Amino acid sequence: MIYNDAWRPIQGAKHPALGRRFVEVWPEMWDFAGPLYDRIMAQGQPYSTLTDELHPLYRNNYLEEYYFAFRLARFQTTTAAWAV
């Protein structure tokens, strides 16, 4: 994962997660995020929401309801590609 200081409080007890895979940090979201990740990596098309979507997260060792509007996109160099 790549994130900035503004995202750090959202990580809660899962901080630090820099450099770890999303599925390791947020397994409760992988049913939603996994297919998006696969599509982005295969087709190269970004995904974004204009409205907040509900995503239950285990952030501080208990399930919390969070609403996010977000964007996922493929980042590519000459040697590798990532979805961020």
C-alpha cells in the first residue's frame, strides 16, 4: 500500500502498512476491491466513485462503518505495474 499522512488515521491499528499488499491489510474489503484490482491490471482502465460507498472495516480491532469516495488506477513503469 501507498498512502499519505491524511490516510494514516484511517489505518487505525493497522498502521504502519506502507509497502504491504492491500489484501493483507484490508482482507474484509477484498471481495469488493479484488475484482476491481484485477480489472484495472488487465484492462488498464481506472475506477472511481463520485459518491461515498459503505465499506465496513476492522480499523481499531472492531468492525466500523466507513463511507469512501475513491479512485483506483494503474501505475506503470517500464519494468512493473501496480494499481494505486
